[in-house]
Amino acid sequence: MNARHNPYPVALGAEFETGYFAGQILVAGKLFNCCLPPKATSEHAPTVWNHSNKRVEGALSFNDSEANTRAMAAAGSKIAQWALDSALVIPALDVLEQLYRIFKPTADHNSQWMRSGINLSAVPPTMPYALQDPAQTAIEAFRHGGAEAFDLNAYWSSTQSALSSSWAWSQLFDSGTQHNASKSLKLAVRAVRMIPAAI
């Protein structure tokens, strides 16, 4: 599929499917709408990615949140099973990046380290962050201190590191920095729903 696509179903950040519209992602040529449910039902307190450091082969995708989450759960991840039991998935790294880009809680400078901001799965694709792009979200509920705001710390993605079986990707929501973290660290999780989009 090329960059031409149907218009978004609603504006970015608008109410959508009992949550908020968080952009579109391509997964194996298929287009998905991302829905971010309310924080009360989609955010989990800081927890480990998994208690095992064994490689989870099915959790290496940068865009397939469902495949990653199911592979994590099959490997014993309690946070992945929590998401599935809630009919949600843990966002793959490119989905998590979109959440930061759309719902950035502060006006702080963005990270310009490593791949932060590069998202080839997003529709349209995005390039590295500039210091002030993306800007702080205009949606009051998602600004720092708001009822739906992301905390100013790191959130887990469902994307395991290809470099080391003991690491997985995370993203900081104070600066947007993306980095590998030890699976044994306790980081927050904000789960999403991925809904097939009409082409």
C-alpha cells in the first residue's frame, strides 16, 4: 500500500470507538486505526515486561501490536495477559511513538537521540523529532496533570529488542526518547485497541 489512503475517520485525538483516535498504522500492508481507551481502563501501574529473559521470537515487530502481545502472553508475560483479558494490546514501538506524537503531555524539548520520531509504519510516515515538533498536545485532558495525560516517565512497548533477549523497547513521555530497557525494570503500560480500517 502506498501513502495514499482514506481520510482519518475523525481528527487525531478526537473521541473514537469509546476512546481517542491515535492515528493509523500499516501492518503487513493492512491499515489499522489505533484507539486509545480512557486511562482508567487502559493504563497499568509500572511492572516488568516479563519475568523471563528468554527471547520471545514472536514479539519483534515494530508495528504489529497484537502479534507481539500474544507472543508475550504465551511466553508468560503477566502484563500481556492483562491486556488481552481487557480486549486490548500493548502497543508496538511504532504505535507507542504515535501516542507520544499525538498526546505529548508537556512543552519540553523532544529527544533527538537514535531513532526517536522515525516511524515508517505510521500513515503518513514520520521523521525524527525536532526540538519543538511535535508540540505539546492541544487536548487539555492529555496535557500534564490532565485526567488522561501520560505520566512523565517511560512506557513499555510490546517490541522486544533484536539485540538482546533481556531487553525490550520503551519510550519516555517527558522527551520522547526511545531506548532499550531491561525486561526486569518496572515501567508503565498504556494499552490500545487496533481496529482494521476501511481502505
